[in-house]
Amino acid sequence: MRLKERLPLLILLLLGSSLVPVEAQYFRNSGYWKTHRGEYMLGLGISNFLGELGGRNQIGSPFVWDLEFSQTKPAGSLGYRYYIAEKQALRLNLTYGILAGNDNLTTETFRQNRNLNFRTDVFELQFCYELHLYKEELGHVYDLRGVKGTKSSRVGLYFFVGGGGFYFNPKTKINNSFVDLKPLGTEGQGLPGGAEEYDLFQPCVMGGIGLRKALSKQWSAGIELQYTKTFTDYIDDVSTVYYDPNALAVAHGDLAALIANPALNTVEAGGVYATAPNQQRGDPTDLDAYLFFKVQFHYKIYKYKTQGGHKYRTRIRRQKMRVLRTKGLNEFARLPKGSLACLG
């Protein structure tokens, strides 16, 4: 009779043992991601400009092939990520960077003769969609307390695309001080026959790729590369053609005429200097862009539920299953000797 009374307990124990891995897998693979859908992000890195000023020692080098590495400047960002699915997320990010370019850093003839330079702070606000092809993992398969084993080495990989806006204000350095360029109308903005005025707030689109590695249950770190394409050609205040220096001097002063055309006058085309009025100063068909490369730190916000006035983690069910399993093993240990043989 004693053995018959314990048969239901043995069956329950066997069923419970088979359910524990399923329960653990549920938290890890099915709904576990919902316990940390939100993340705070901090990024520290560098920025670089892609536009008319500076660049490689040749004309016609678009995209990243025109980078001037000596003009790399610092950048930083703060953001928030929210997972809408296990491998899909939305994020809001505010990034600050410095962009700069200088014609005297290139040996390309026309750029060097132009002799322009600029520097600007950039504040970018973005809203992006992320696709995480691989998610970083940490710990053991079932994440059981006290269980030792080999930790996962998978690195997370994700891509992102999005849009937003940014603020900039180009300046040039002259006599060891920086001067705002927009008020000077260097290409005749606001004057007869001159270029159109440009706004310091502009829209942009961006995309990129990131890698991340888990450091702990809540912290992870990685790297991210972002390319931003703008809808303006005036981040560096250079886009169209040279304007009449005499008209600029009358409208904005001699300093404006000097800053608009500080050329070395070493290049001529048909007996006319390459920087004469109406000669090419920039390329309005090639809009400006910039790059951010950052080291990212992510902090997961774990979800809490409330029951009976007490807070507990959503994974508490797994701990309860572990307690039930332990109790079942203790009951099994109390079976009289030889009972298993009787079962056979």
C-alpha cells in the first residue's frame, strides 16, 4: 500500500522533470525578451564630414572614399531602445558631434587653391527601426542559480535605418578666431543673382550597422557605424559659385568678401582665375553627409509585476518550479529500499 500511495508522486515527479527545461526554454526563447523590452544607451566615439571641403587628393571621390581622417572629431550620444518583437526594435537617439574640413589639407589643385575651411557643432535627433539578426547571450542555457557551465559567446548583430533632423552652424577660422558664416552670405544669399538662403535646421536620413556583446545580465557593450545623408549642401557653407566680391563688401563688409574668397590664385582657366565670380565654388548636386563611429553601452530595464502588494521579477515562476522539483526529489529519496525493484 505504501508503494501504491507513492506511485502518483513518482509520475508527477517525472512529468515535472520533463517540464522544467520547457519552462526554462519559454523564458529564454519565447517570452523572456519581454522582461527587458527597454534599454538606455550611451555612445562615445568620433565623427567625420563628407562634403566639398578637404577630402582626398583628387576630385570625384564620393561617399566614404573622400574621408579626411585628420579632421576626425569627437562625438557622443544618448538614447532609448524599445523592442517591439524579439529581434525588432525602435529607438530614439540624440547625438552630438563636431564636423570640420580644410582645403589646405589636400594636394588636389583646385581644392587647395580654393583655401576654404569650416567647423560646426552638429546636434542630431533620430528615430530608427532596428533589425537584430543575432541577439547577444550571456550565461547558461537555463540560467539556473548555482549551475556552472560554459557561457555563450554569441555576438549580437543588428542593422538600422531611420530619419530625423539636425542643427548646424558653420564657422570659419580667421586670425585665430571663429566667425559665423551664414550671416556673411558668402555665395550671395539674399542678394540679386545669389544663392538661396539655407536653414540651420535640416532633415536627414541615416542607416548603419552595430555589434554588441553582453557583459552582464543588464549591461552590454558594442560598436556602431552610422552614415547620415542630409538634404542640404551647406553644412560647410559651400555649394554653388563665387559671388561678386565687390557686391559682398558693400552688403556685408570687407570681411565677408575676404572669407568668401581667400583663394591662393594659383589656378587659371582661359586666362581667368578659377575663383573669379560665377566660377565653380562647390557642387550643388552632391549633398553633404557625415559619419558617426561609436562605442555603445546598453543598460536593460527589467520588467516588474505587482502581486499582493509585493514586487517580483517575472522569472519567479522558474524559481518556484525549481523548488517543486527539489521537494519531489526529497520525497523520492524517502522511498523504502527495494521499492524500485518492486516497480519493475
